[in-house]
Amino acid sequence: MTLALPNVIAASATDLDASSTQYDAVIAIYPTVSKELLSAFSFLSTFTAIDKDFGSTLTLVPDKNAAGGRLILAPTGSLNGDTDDVRKFQEIAKAAMKRAQAAGAVAPVFYFPSQIDGDENNPDYSHFVEVSILGALAACFDPIDVREHYEKIGKKHYTVKRIGVLAAEGAELTAERVAFVNAVEIGRRIAKDLGSPNCERMTPIKFTEYVESYFKTKSSIKLTVVKDIDVIEKEYPLLHAVARCSLSVPRHFPRVVKLEYKSSEPSKVKENLYFVGKGVTYDTGGADIKAGGIMRGMSRDKCGAATVTGFMATLAELKPKHVNVTAFLSLVRNSVGSNSYVSDEVIYSRAGLRVLVGNTDAEGRMVMTDPLCECKERVLEDRKNGINIPSRFFTVATLTGHAIIASGGYGICLDNGPARKANISTRIQAGGHILGDPFEISTLRREDYSLVMPGSAAEDVVQANDKASSQTPRGHQYPMAFMAIASGVNNYGLDKKKEEQIAYTHVDIAGSAEELYGSKFSLPEVTGNPVPAFAATFLL
């Protein structure tokens, strides 16, 4: 497994010159053509004198005085409008890197000639350099299935060797910035490696093998794999129900993977974070089969678990002292056949509640609920032992089509009462905003709980109705209410003493885990989001 990153280096003014032996292209990123840019490349004034629009679009300009003879002009455009944000740097840096690659460059230097307002009064652009580098790195990475294909056919893999960065005073690249960017990019690459490949390349077993292979050298992460089917049935009965039909195919057997990080200095820990990632490696819809072509793309229904794994990889690089983090990866295939779980079944959850199944295509909430219950059990055990560090729970999933209808290509987060009081969703939104991984905040309401309330004495909670989420009012909100009830987390809300409460936030990344649209008939690119948002929120 190779995740080698280009070497990101702080550059100097001399690295922009043709005499540079380190770099073979200059990429200038700026809002508008400025005196600083014209001072560095005086010949551009010849063009700006006759063309007022010159420099307003991505352009490669031959320049014998620039490193590699290539100058790529990469304007962000306006940065001060109501809807402008730091993604403008991410997007233009990615496009410019692709242009540099097309020109044959393997070592571009990014030059930011202009001062960018990113002080405490306007923090929107406080990390524009990091965001730009992340955009560039996204342009020069191929996920594991592509790399394996190149190896199979003996094709030499084009790689970018290094990326130089020269920014105006106040935004210089520091060692700390490089370390943070590299850690986030490693996490994104892990997420893309796991989220991108087809359902046979990344079955639950192969997903697990990848995770085991990567983390075996990371001593800060404790890894546990639950593979015994009888244990899964006993400990994670709702997950087992979803996996039941896949048990006739050994290569599709389910797995539950646990990743645990403990701070090396327990006295500095401010939060215990618990993440549960949905890893449905293929979702047929089950007995309520996805008909009419909507099964397309369901190999990407594992991106919740993929990004949680990526975040743990970022964590392993940075080794923060102020958090402990535990992650559960719920890895199953929702197959269809004679042993499928079906609507009208009543299944006991790990918490002992009777779950009435309403739709087998609502499998994501099923596979995350029992691990969420285990998180609750761990926190309650800690409290019994006198450990009362604030604990935050997260379910992370490409859960609903309704999320895409509601918010387009953005992630959505929802808080229960204690999480709302602790501003968890607000923190995630703020963190994602500064790293170009934006979130919308939705609200969990009483109606969401009402929708899943039992209608008879034969059940304790109802999993779903018989319609797709996109055809259901509050289709991306009410699944959180189900998971809270079925796991027992709802018993630790605002009506309890503060020290007894549990903060729970649901994160639906159906809109942000992939680019919103693919290329023609192809599948969209997996983004690796929300690794940057989580890193900015909990690790910066």
C-alpha cells in the first residue's frame, strides 16, 4: 500500500526563477492581477496593457524566466462577496495542478503574491494556504484501484515529486502547517482508497484487511476486529440482520472494526470522541430492492466508515494530547435473496429494544445503532469508575437521499439536546468552513421522535416507513431519532443531570462524500470529506 505524498516545502523567491533546480513550473494564485504579481513577472504588463481581462482565467503562459519555463496564472476571483469562501483557493489550486500535470510538470511551486485577509476579524481565509495545498494534493492522487490497475498493466505511474509554497508575509508555510496538511491528506487518501473502489475490490473483509495493513505500524492506534458471525449476531443483532443474506457468500461476510486512540498525557484530555461509521460495501436495498436504476453508485455507501478510518489515520499522524478517540466501523453488504431480512420483522437491538423493520433499504441506521449502544455502555462504565470527561458521540454515514435534496453537495450535522448545548454541530460547521469542507446544520425535533414511536405493544421503535427518504418529510432527520432510541442514547438527554447527559451528533455525508456529479456516465469522484472538517474541529 503506497500513500507517498509529494514533499511539501517552503520555497523562496529564487525558486520562481528559471535557474531553479527544484521546480519546473510556477503556479501563481491570486484574487486579481496585482502589483506584486506584475513585479515578480514584469513581462505580464505587456498583456495587461492590451487586455483588461488578462489573468482572470486559468492560463499557462510560456516564460523563459520562470522555473521550468512555465507560468500558470490561477485566479480565485472575488473573495469578499457574501457567498465567497476558502473553497475558491481549493478549486483553483486543484485545477492549476491538473494543468501543470498536463504540461508535464512534476515539481510546481505555488506562489501567493497577494496579502489575503485572514486575521481574527475575518477568519474565513485564515488557512487559505493549507486549503490550496489540499486542493493541489487532491489533483495528484489516484485511489488504490487505479494504482493497482497501473501495476497490473505495467504502466509507469505519473507522480508529482514536490510542491513548493511561497506566500506573502503572514501566511508563510511553517513546519506545523506542513505537518497538519500532510496528516489531513493522509486521512483523505485513506478515505478515498476505501471509499472509491467497487464492491468486490472492497468487500467487508477486504476493507478490514486494508485497515489492518495500514494501522499495524501505527502504535498509537489499538485495532480490534470482530469477525466471528455468532459474536456479531449476539453483540450487534441489527447489523447481523442486514448482513444475514450475505452469509451465503463467504467473501461478503460482515466485520466490525474498532480503532482506539488514547492520549499519551491523560491529564490533558478535554474530550472523549466516539465515532460510528456506516460501511455498507454495497447496498442493493435488500428485499425492498433499489429498482429503476437507483442502485447505481451504491458501492460508495461505505464512505462513512471510510472517512472515519481516514480521520483516525490523521489522528495517528498528529497524536494530539487533548482527545481520546474511539471508532467503530460497521462493515456489511446489504444483499438480496431468500435469507434477506424483511419489512415487518421485529428484531431486538443490543439495548434490548424491539425494532419493527419498515424498509430494508434503511439499513444504514440498523448497522450503526448497536455500535452506538456499545459507545454508550463504555461511557457509562467509565462514569462508574469515576472518569467524567465530556463524551461526544457521532454517527457518520452516506445515509439518505433526502440529505442531498435538502442541502445539495454539503454535509449535514444534527445534535441531540446535550450536543446542541455543547455547540458540537456549530463547531463542525466552523471547522469545515475554514478548511473548505462546509457543513449545513439541521435540527432534531419532536416530530422526528414521533415518527418512529411504536404503534402497538409489539414493538418499541419503528425503523422506517415504506418510502424512500427522499419521499418522506424530514427524511434525513428522523433516522437520528431512531438510532437514539434503539441504542438507548435518548435516555441521557437534557432531562438528566449534566454529568449524566450524553452528547450525540449525527453526520449525514450523502451530499459531500462524493462530488455532486460524475463525468458523463461515470461515478463521481470520492472527496475524502469530512476528514478536513473533523480535523479542523477536533485537532487544530
